[in-house]
Amino acid sequence: MSGTPNDTAGVIAPPPLIALGALLVGLALDWLAPAYILTVLMSWETRLPVGILLIVFGMLLAYGALLSFRRANTDANPYKPSMALATTGVYSYVRNPMYVALGLIVGGIGIALALDWTLVMLVAGALLIHFGVVLREERYLAAKFGAAYAQYCEAVSRYGWPG
């Protein structure tokens, strides 16, 4: 399968673009119909550090994931063939750290700036990434790496929580 033109997961869109879309649609909705829920529930002094913490943790998680891909000598781009499984570093704790990182970053921005609709759109974006990216990548990796990928999936959680 490696090296052929169809040797990719066939994801529906670049995951960072999906996250950006969730953020931008959320911003537009917050501008058009602000809900003020986060503003009521959390003060600026609470929202800002929580949001910054989520953004920083998301960025560190994404950086760790990229380092693991480099160490495995494979490309992080889902439109390029996977040459090896990345299973070390952050990938030994979570199978999709880059997508978790995108969620943390968008969620952190939403919380810090009290963008209620952005958090709603984050859920929509996460569902789109799950069904349009993650499940497709899993089918691709299972077909390409067989038993090694199945063992990895049994040992490591998809998004970092049990189950």
C-alpha cells in the first residue's frame, strides 16, 4: 500500500482548518447573538488564566505530537502516506494528541474571551473531526499496519480518557 497514490486516510478536510472554522463560526455567532453565559459564570480574572492554561497545554501537546512524528520518521500531514506508527512520547498516552490539542486551543480561546458560541461550535468541530478524520485514519492505519496498530489501539486511549 505504501507509495501508491491512494495511500492516505482520505480525511474530509485538514483538521486545523476544521478547528479554525469552528472558531470563526463561533466568533460570528457570538457577534450576531451573544449569549453572555461565560461572562455571568466566570469573571475575567478567572477566565483569562484558565483559557491561557488550556491554550498553552494544547500547544505543548501538539508540539510533543510533532516531535513523536519526527522521531518515528513519518509525516503528520494526513494527506501523505504514513510510513510508521508514532507510539512514543505523547502517543503512548493518547492516540490523537493533535486533535485533543486543537480542542484545547479553541476551547481556551473561547473561555478566555467568553465566546459562548465558540464552545458550542467546538463540539460540532470535534464531531466533524471524529467522524470525518479520526475514524477514517483508524481504518487506514488498521489496513496498513494490521496487528501492530490493533495492539496499539488496545493499549492507548483514542482521546486520553478511559474507554
